[in-house]
Amino acid sequence: MKEERQQLQKIPKIKNSMANPQKKIKFFILSAISLVLILYVAFQSRNLIIGPQIKITNLRNGQTINSGLIEIKGSAKNIAYIYLNDNKIFIDNQGNFSEKFVAPEGYFIIKLSANDKFGKSQVKLIQLIGKRSGSTSTSPV
């Protein structure tokens, strides 16, 4: 028994590094700062994850409109560039856009595309039917 006690006394004791209150406080503060930093990075990277977003407010798919000069309105978020039928358009400080163009008679498609600074893109296609103003629609018999 004596020999066992002597052998146990020779083994170095492992100190509890968290027993010191100053070390506990330091560990807690560093943990809190690390957590805040991780949450901040995750929050700021949401735009990278989501990518560009386009919302058209005044036209809907399949809508019949008078051919001639029409206006397309909407908003865009998280974009670097936005194009209407492959022509660059501009947005205001709030992300809104308003562009006029000539709508042909008959079936046509408007293409809105946006790219963000990370290379992601979104394309919105709006299918519209243009009719001559003042004409009445006829159905085949």
C-alpha cells in the first residue's frame, strides 16, 4: 500500500485551468466575441447565399396589353448589373427600376436578367400579348 501511495505522489497532478476565476472570465469573453463574430459573418453572407432578386410590380405573366409604348416597373436586390432584353438598365438608390419600351403586337417575351458581384444570376421571363389599341378581339368560329 505504501508503495502505491508513493507511486501516486510521483505522478504530476493535472491542474484545472478553469479553477482560476480570471481564466473563466477570459474564456467567457473570448467565447462571446467568437460567437458574435461568427453570427456577423453568417448574417453578412446571406446576400451571397440568396443571390440577386428581381420583382416586377406592374406586369404579370400572360397579361394582354395595348401594343405601343409601355413601361415596366419593379425592384431588384443584391445586384451589380440588371438587363432588360439584354440592354443594361439602371436602378435608383432603393433598388427600383422603371423602363419604357415599345411593345409589339402579338405574343412576345420580356427578359429581365440580373447578376450579382459573386457571379450568380437570375432571369425573369414575362410572356405578354400585345394588341392594337382600339381593336376588338375576335374569336375563331
